[in-house]
Amino acid sequence: MPSPGSDIGLKAVAKTYMTRSGDAVHAVNRVDLDIARGEFVSLLGPSGCGKTTILRMIAGLEPPTSGEIVMRGEAVWQKGRRSAVATRDMAMMFQEARLLPWFNIEENIALPLRLRGEDEKSRLEKARSLCSTVGLSGFERARPSNLSGGMRQRAALARALGTEPQALLLDEPFGALDAMTRDQMNIELQRVCLARGVTVALVTHSIAEAVFLSDRIVALAPRPSRVVDIYTVPFERPRPVELQRSAAFQQLVGRIRDDILRAAA
Ligand SMILES: Nc1ncnc2c1ncn2[C@@H]1O[C@H](COP(=O)(O)OP(=O)(O)OP(=O)(O)O)[C@@H](O)[C@H]1O
Ligand SMILES: [Mg+2]
């Protein structure tokens, strides 16, 4: 069983996909991981090593082949079926914003609340307040196509926060953004997570992003993924952007990069 205080627990989780041609793809080998309440954990690993698969299994979108996933004491998967209770308080965010083009920004942000049956007045009020939280005030009525990529990701973050999730599962949410917008989004994300005490699992290809945002970093081996290293990040919060220029920050980034290269060799 996961340790006490654990928010998300993975015990011997493995995933094998069967392709249409009948081949078995071993995506995740055997992953054990406990993420504490309010903790920010990043997953780093080479392309195709199973990171998205791990997040999708936690989110209840993909059943594991074996092993157990627990969210706040509740099994996410029971006999191959997703538990609505365990996944209710999780929200996932993807590399692309996935906004509905025919809805404006506040309607997009309010959509999960609408699906939960919240009345129009209340959900639009919340959506407007979330727009301000993520720096989108003034764009509530804009269409997604009229926003920049960074603004669309802000809207996706606001939508993910709308249901007040206890856990956020983020799959390379800022990978497509330019470096400056990405820095801004990281500051925004850190602020929101600190304010709300939300538990986060972030998949990223950027070691610097992982070090900047995380309490712990999990390095995964090439497919099928298994945990090869876990790093604890010592920097105090809130962390300013300038931290990235410090020697201690760059040393940790360098050390993780060297370890990953060695593991892949
Ligand atoms: N639905 C599927 N059917 C068959 N194989 C799949 C399926 N989804 C993923 N895979 C395979 O499982 C492995 C892990 O995929 P996954 O998308 O989890 O990797 P990833 O670490 O997120 O990669 P990336 O960093 O490129 O996003 C890959 O080899 C992929 O081809
Ligand atoms: Mg992926």
C-alpha cells in the first residue's frame, strides 16, 4: 500500500499495448511511485518511454495491464473499470490546448462545470475569475483562434483548475511555447499550485523546467519505463525566474542530464 500522506500511489504498475496487428508493446515495465499531498513531481525520460501512458493511467483514461493505482486511498482502476470517485478530483492538461473553436474562452473554461451540472450564472462567474487568475482578463469573449498559443494554454490551465482539482496531471503543457512565454507560464503555474496546495504530476522534456517547478524529479529509463532515479530539489519557494541562472540550479540540471545520458548509453 502507498505510504500515509500519499495522494497518488503507483504500485508495480505495468502497461502492455496490443497493436491491431497483434504485436505486444511493453510501454511501462514496473513503476512504483508515491506522490504526497501538495507535492510537485516531474517525470523525465526519453521520447516513447511511457510518460503519457503513466499519466493516462493515473487519470483513468487507460487501464494498466497490472499493478495498482490509488488516489487518496481510492483505487483508480477496479477490475479494468475506472473509478469515478477516484478520478473526480483530477484534471489533465495536454501539450495542445484542446479548446472548442465554436465556444469563446469563458465558455471553454466553464465547460467542465457545465458537464457537472453547475448553473450558467455560477459557472460563468467562476470562468471569469479564472481568466483573471491566469492573466486572461479582457479575453473572456474571444474565440480560441484569436489567441496566441501561450494564451490558449493559459485558458487550458484555467479550464483544468475550474473544478478545483486536488491533482493536476500535466503532459508537456508548455512544450510548444517560446522560452519567455514558458518562463511566464511556469511562474503562473507555481503560484497557482502554491496557493491551492494542489498535487501535480508533470511530464516534461525540459530538465530545467522540471528543476524549476518540482519538489522531486523522477527519471525514467527508455521503454519499457521504470524509475531509474529520483532527485529531490532543494530550492525554496516561491522560486524566482532568476534562480535558473544560479550555479546551484545549473549544477543540478547538469547532474541530471549526465545521469540520463549515462542511463541511455
Ligand atoms: N494506443 C497505443 N497502442 C499501441 N502502442 C501505444 C499506444 N499508445 C502508446 N503506445 C506505445 O507505447 C510507448 C509509450 O508511449 P507514450 O506515448 O506513453 O510515450 P511518451 O514517453 O509519452 O513519449 P513522448 O515523450 O514522445 O510523448 C510507445 O512505444 C508508443 O508507441
Ligand atoms: Mg508523451
